[in-house]
Amino acid sequence: MGVADLLFWIVDPCQSMLPMHSVFQMRLWLAVSASLLPCGALAGGLAAQPASVVYASAEGSGALLGIDTNSLRVVRHFDVGNRPHNLDRTADGLLAVATQGANAVTIVDTKSESVDRIDLGVPPHDVAARAGGATAFVLSERGLLAEINPASRRVLRRIELEGRPHDVIAWRGTALITDISAGRIFVVEGDGVHTIPISVVGHDLAVRPGTQELWVTPWKSNRAVVVDLGGQKQIAEFRVGRAPSHKHLAFSEDGGEAWIAEPESGNVFVVDAKTREVVDRVALGGHPHHVRIAAGRAYVADGPNDLVILDAVNRRVLGRLAVGAGIHDVAVAVQ
């Protein structure tokens, strides 16, 4: 008997009059129906959302993992080795991964499943794909900013920087970079470099959507700052977090909120972007590192092992999955 025949027999109203079978039929109908649902359909309503894959870097296991957010299962696994740290996704769908142990950036093509390396000669720490473009910035704390073409696997240019440059983002063709050795932001336009002084030593950074506000989280502090990129100067400083420690940052899609993760306390703090006041605290219990927000969801790399998915509106946890030792960063690729 096939599944279709079995289901017909279970729900056939003529069979419902058989008293000895009614309870058995109902139990069997529930069991078969549940088995036909997509995995994860009952887990917090995840299956009602558009299918997507989140890619996470796991430093301890040396892997790049693709997680189906509907089923909460690992569906892709790339052994890249060499402590994969930060990563980003290019406009043409390639993943660029800062593999610190290889002195190279690793390029993963998730369609062809190829894994290649672009040698830098120094360990990379961060990667930032240029929006809508075919290139990406790669940053090393050894004082190097490189612009690469992931598709051709080539280094296009190299720029030397002072101090210990740490995190980089791409904004309107410009590279904006924190320095964990001094209170300043590097601004790289073409081959030119200048700095903007800030009142904290910065760690992570992001531009608030729809504005020219650059937000910078601290390296070892509980004070964050806001820089006006139009005026090239700091315009605000505010308190966030429970520990004087490094923090990661992501904005909601409308720019109304900043989600700031603090690994030491296990919390993600939600900040009203207009008032710059903390309006909520999401306790995750682990060591949350990078946060990415897309399509109404927040994805948090909650060390040491977990990917946590939250509703970005009501901040409710939708799912949690242990994906790999030393999870650090995530990149979202909508299918």
C-alpha cells in the first residue's frame, strides 16, 4: 500500500464508523502527516518563511557550513581549514573567507563547490564585498588592505596601513577600517588614505542604512561612537553593554535599530538608532559574535558552537543549532 492509499484509508469517512479503528486511525493519520511535513515545520514556524541558506565560519573545525534555516540542518560543508574567521558574500554569489592560518583569503563557489585561495602573504582578519561590484576588500592586522577580484582569483591592489587595522566595511567604493591600536578610523579612497579621530579604540563598524552615520563599537570599552561621514567627524558617544569588552554590530534593514553583540556577557543589546538608547536585551547564554539581519530575521553566531535565528521584529528566538566549534561569522544567501 502506498502513502497516498494509506492516507486515503485513514481519512475515508466510510471508515470513521468503525469504532475499534477510530483511535488507531487518528494516531496513524497524525504520524504520517507529520512525517510528510518538511523538517523544521513545527519548530517555531520556520518553514513558513522563504527558504534561505546561512553560511557560518567555524574556526575550531576549519569548516564553512551552510545551514538551511527552514529545516535547521547543515546542508553544505566545505573543509577550508586554517581557522576561517570573517566572511562575506559577493554580488555574484561567491563566498570570500578570511582563513587566518593560510595567509590567504579562501574563495568558495557554492554552485560548483570549488574551493580556491588567493595568497596575501599575511593572515587576513576581515573581508568586505563591495555592494553591486565584483571586488572585495581584505584586511590584515599586519597593516595590509588588499582589493581582490574573487571571480578571477587575483589581487588588484595592496595598500599599507599603520597600527593594527581590524575590521573593514565597503561604503560607496570606500573602505572604512577600525584600528585596535588607536582611536581612529582609516578612510581609504582609491590609493589615498586619511583618518578620522574618535574617542574610543574601535572594533566593529557599520553605516546606518539611509544615512551617513558610521557607528563604531569598542575594542575594550562599553562606549560606542557615531561618526558623520559627510562632515568626517565624530558626533556622538553612548554607553552600551555590561562589560568593557569588544562588541559586534548590525543594523535592522530600515536602520531603526542597532543590534550590538557582547560575547563576554552573552547578550545582544538592541539600540534605538534615533535616541541611541538601549531598548532591549536578548540573553543568548553563549558568546555572541557577528550578527546579520535580513528578510525580517536576525542570525547570530553564538559561540562556541551555535547559530541562533531570531525574529528581528519581536526578538523571539526561532531556532538554535549547534553547527561547529568556534563559530564566528555568518553570511546570508537567499535562494
